[in-house]
Amino acid sequence: MNLLPQNAQEIEVVGATVPFYKYEENGVTFIQFDSSKAGHPEPMINAMSGLQTIQGDEKLIMLNSKPPMGLFPKIENEFDFEHEEIKPGLTRVVFSKKGQNTTDTNFNDTTCGGGSCSN
């Protein structure tokens, strides 16, 4: 199942452990990565790396085996997010920056406390 459009171009994202791709669709720029087969703590590391990358109205798409519940509380002051199950074992999470210029996310915090990490 290829979830990337034909116009997707691979980009370098500092700190990432999986490939990231950038593309435009309907006037919106997306940056996308797939951590669905990555083991702990790679999904969290890649999400934080990707979130640092998006600017303005760009959106980050994370494909993962399940919603990254340990990530959401860490970023909710600065980013909006929606997730949907595409098929069993594959969830699509779309992140976007909130309107205000909040910068209180600790992008170095790639741990998952209390066992709430998702891989």
C-alpha cells in the first residue's frame, strides 16, 4: 500500500531514523514519514524531528502502527492533531501548528513515561 503521491520528494530531516517525504496536494504542503514498522523509541524520535521541521501551514503526516498516545500530551499546546485508523495495524496522524507562536514543546523529550509509548 503506497500512501505517497507521485510528486513526493525525499527530504533530509535532522535526527530522523526513517525517510521523510515532502509534497504538495490541493495547495497544502505535507511532510510525511512511516514509522509503522519501527520499534520503540523510533516513532517518538521521528515525530519530534518531523514536528521541528514543519513551518507555517505545513502539515506533518505520521504513519504508525497505532496512535502515539505518549506523544500527544507533550505537543498539545503547540500542535493540533487528528488520527484515523487506515487499516488494522496502520494509523495516520496529521499534525499542524496551532495559530499562535507557541514554542513550549521540548523536542528533546523523546521518552515515553508510564509505558504509554506506541511503536
